[in-house]
Amino acid sequence: MHNWEGGIRVNAFVSGGLLAAKFPDMVGSKLEGLMSIADYYATAAAFAGVDPTDHRAAAAKLPPIDSLSMKDYFTGKNKTSPRTFIFNDVNTAIVNYQGTLMKIVTNEEGSACWMGPQYPNASNPSCNTTVTCGTGCLFDLIKDPVESNNVAADPSYAAALTFMQKRLLAMNEGFFSPERGGGNTSVAVAAAEKYGGFWGPFLP
């Protein structure tokens, strides 16, 4: 298990008697298409039959939600995920590219570590390894799911690298991160220190 931009690829489960009764063909199925945590919102709204649009935000001329409904994908109506990319931040993205999944990481990545099958353990509990990627470390996630082989310098991936660099720049143009101000991190910091670098309950 690795932690390059931790949490990008994790397992998720959908279960429940009502779902099994209504969509029996999907029981025990496994889907490997892209999905963002943001997509849970539109997906839940679709199952509930409600409009996911944030009308107040639209009236304020804010960007629309990034969430995509996975209802048809989850229920077997569509065989492929509607999501073709995951934009993690201004330095990282995963994109469907010519039949494979490519991931680009740029600049410095401060959580570039590989841990054991179970975490936390003694393999790399602090995960403080930093890798400098500059204009791009590139990974073919189908061939290399643990991101151990940076193929940015491989001539056979030159077109993919250029594509991913341009795609990330285009995504950055629409990145919305307002300055919220305020906030007190002392409790979170105290919790991390209390548990030896691991996040614990935010309690005194």
C-alpha cells in the first residue's frame, strides 16, 4: 500500500437489502471505473430522486458542483463510469488516457511512501518521504498500481506525459479554492502529538 497523495485509490462498498432486491444483477459485482468522493453527493441524490444542483451557489455565480451521478453505473445500466478523470489538486491528477489510467504528480510530493499491507505499522508510520517531480512524475496505474515506476523519461510515454501536463494545467484554470480565513488547528495538532504522529480523537 502506498500513499502518493494518500487516499486517491481506496476501496468502497455499496450494500443493503433494498439494493440487493432492486438490483439483483449487481449483487457481488466489482466495478473498477473511476469515482471521486465528490460523486457520492450526486449519486445519493439520484437514488433519492432529488436535484443535486446548488441553486444558491449558481445564483451567486459560483462554479457548479463537481459531483457526477454513478447511479446508472452502479445499477448496471451503464458499463463504464461517467468519470474520466480525478483532479486531486493543482499538482496531481488521474486521467483515462487511450485505454489506460495515467497519473501525474508535479512539483514536490511530501507523502511519497510505501507502507505495509496494514497501516499504521512499523513500515513507514510517519510517511515523511519527499519526492521532487518538477514538471511531472508519470505512472501507468494499470501496469503499476503501486506507483513504483516513474515512466516520465520513457520515450514510449512521451505523448502521454505531454497530454497529462496539458490536462493538469487546464484543470488548474478551473480550480476553486477561496481564502476562508480564520480557523484554529491547535486541537488537531495536539491530537496528532498525543498519539505519536497518528490522528486520534480530537479530545482533550
